[in-house]
Amino acid sequence: MIGRLRRTYRGMRLGTRLALGLGVLSLVVFAVVGTALTTYMRDYLSSQLDTQLAQAQIAQSKSIADYGTLSGKKYYSWFYAVYDVSDGTADLRRPEDPADLPADVDDFTDLARAQTTAHTELLRTEHLKGAGEYRLRACEVEPGVVLVSAAPMDGIEDTVGQLITVQVVAFGLALLALVVSGRGMLRRGLKPLSDMARTARGITSHDLTDSGRLPVRHDGRGGGPEVEELRTAFNTMLEHIDASLAVRAEAEQRLRRFVADASHELRTPLMSVRGYADLFQYAAANAPEERDRHLARLRAEAARMGFLLDDLLLLARLDAAEVETPLRKADTDLVELVEQAADAFRASHAGHPLTVAPGPASVRLRADPQRIRQVLDNLLTNAAVHTPAGTPVSVALSVTAHTAAVRVADEGPGIPPGDRQRVFDRFYRVDKARSRDRGGSGLGLAVARSLVEAHGGTLALDATPAPTIFTLTLPLPRDGSG
């Protein structure tokens, strides 16, 4: 039975449970208050009755001492007994009126005897047979004479009973009103929690695999500071989930594109290798001079596929830089790297005049010299490959308080507006018709940006449509540059 009640209580809503708890607590408070009030009223009325008995016995004792009678000094439904006490025995005097004594006077006799021993007034509450509860008081009228008076307590009991009835009715109505109104107030106060529960259920019913954005938010108000704090934390959590889902969705999309593009890029050299291998097999049997030519093509395709795989591996390592960094940083002079890249460009691209703007004599920083040189070579080669022969190319190095910037510009036709936002995407080519032999795999700028970001810098394309300007920015040591 108790277990079933416990399960039923646990199955109730929080508002109902709080209302019931409030009702039980109020019931305990009402019981304590009612008991204290009833006890106080009973003691107060008993004290008043004792005072009335004492005042009445003063007048009665004077009447007995002066006239030997109680005439005219009696109260309705009271009992009176006069005893002559000597040597520990108490003899009852004959009453003036038989109605002055109850049917059984043993309690009166015992009290009179006890008073002579105590030598002071005595009070007792006794149940008199056939009469009910009475308050008895014994006092000495004169030596050897004891007066015992008894006042009924039914008035006190009636008053206390009425008081208890009023308390039960008043407290019951107050408890009912408290539970009903408290439950209503609790339901209104807890409504934001119910709304948040519905929001959470809405989230669980939403397919999070198709969207990086949750469809619901909890924007209600009310409930107090605690609920407001919970609401803020709840919405912040949803925003965090939103951001995480968006990042995950974007990463999954990039991964799909990356796998598809990588597969497509690797398929071309593999098909070439297969075709040249077949030709090589035929040529090896019939024309030795063709064998060398096809073998050279096989080596070229294998080398191109190796470069592509190297770039893919480098990008993968840069993406997991928190686990394994591909950089080997050392104290490096950026001016020296720019001059080396310029010399190499002039030697390999004589058809594109290169200008290196005057700049600082030396810029010292912590970087991987091979990777920074790779970025510079890529930017310069990109300028030569995507511009007509004879197009001027320029390089400028500048230094600010905490950064060094290398600006690579060409005076070619520029990059179309629709392609400017995607030039750093992996496997993306501005000229879709350009052959892979001359145009590359579309990983050069993606690798360059990843390498620069691994150094804590940035690689950006200027907003001007033409000329095309790439700006490489690297952080300098806090103690200044050389």
C-alpha cells in the first residue's frame, strides 16, 4: 500500500507535488497553532475559574464564620461541603440544602483531609459521579473547619469545543484555499519549465542529420530569476548545439566534396598510368624507341600523382595540427626567404618581369622556412600560371608593430567576382578548362592558406577585382623584429 502510494506520488507533476507538500506543511503549522491556541484557552479559562472559586470561598468563609450558614452565597450547579476536622478525620456537616452535595462525596472528603495536612488551599479536577468534570477547591474557614467548593467545568469544555470546531473549519477552508491557489500559482510559475520540456521534445523529434539548425527556441517569460537563469542557460545550450551542428554539417559537406574531388583528381593520373602502361607493354615488344617515351610519361604521371598525394597528406596533417604539427619552426629571416623566392621565380618564369619593392633589411621571426618558402613560391607561380606572358608581377614586404606582411600582385585580368570567394577552396580552379598539366590540382592556395594559418598568420585576397593581390601576414615576436 505504501509502495503504491509512493509510486503514485512520484508519478504526479511537479506542481501538484509541491502543492501537496505545501498543504502538508500548512496542515502541520495549523495543527501546532491550533493546539497551542486551544491549550492556552483551556488554561486561561481554568485560571479564571480558579479565581472565581477563590473569590467565592472568601465570601462563603465569612458567612460561615459569622452566621454558620451559606445562605445567599451559592452559585448555580456548584457544590459545597463544610467539614469539621480533628485528629486527621473529617466529619461532614449536615448541608442546609441536599442539592449542595453530589451523590458521592468521597472526593470532597479526601480533599478536606489533605487540606488539613497541607495547611494551604488545594485545587483538584475530579470527575464526580453523575455530575461530570468539576474543579474542587478546599480552604480553611477557621481552625478545625474546612470548606470544599466545586465548580462545573462543562462551560470550559463547551468553549474549548467550540473553539476547536471554529479552528477546524477555518483552518480547513484556509488549507483548501491555500492548496488550490498555491497549485494555480505553482502551475503558472512552472509553466516555463513545461514549455522548455516541450521544446526539448521538439528537439528530440527533429532530424539533426539533415540540418545544422534547431527549429525551436524557448522565448517565454516569467517564473522568477531562477527560471530566467535556467531559460538563458537552456537557450545558450541550444545556440551551442546549433553552432556545433552547423560546424559538423559544414565539415561533412567539405569532406564529401574533398573525397569526391580527390577521387576525381587521382582518377586522371591513374587512368593515364594505366593507358601508358598498356602502350608501354606494346611498345616494349615492337618499338624500343617508343618504350622510353612512354616510360617518361609514366614517370611524369606518377610524379604528378605523388605531388597530389603529398599535398593531400600535408592538408590532413594541418587539419589535425592539435595532434601532430607538420611545422619545424626556427629563427628565420623573412627578407631572405622573399629574395630566394624572387630569384627562383625569375629563373623559372623569365616571361614575367618581377619587381621586388624596397623594404626592411631584415625581418626575424619564428617560422618553418621551408613552408613559408613553399607559400611564397606558390603565390608567385600562381601569378605566372594564371596571367598572359609578359604580365608584370610585384612583391612588397612591410612591417608593422606586431606583424610582417608580404604583398604579391600581378597586373593580369584579375579573378572573376563569382570565383573570388572560392579561390582558397580545395580542388577549386578559376579556369575550369585549364588542363591539369598546367593548371595544377587546385590545392595550391588551399595548402598555402593552411600553412600560413598554422603559423598564426593570414592569407587573404584583396577586394579589388584587378590587379590580383594576395597578402600574406605573419606575427612577429613580442620583443620586436630584427
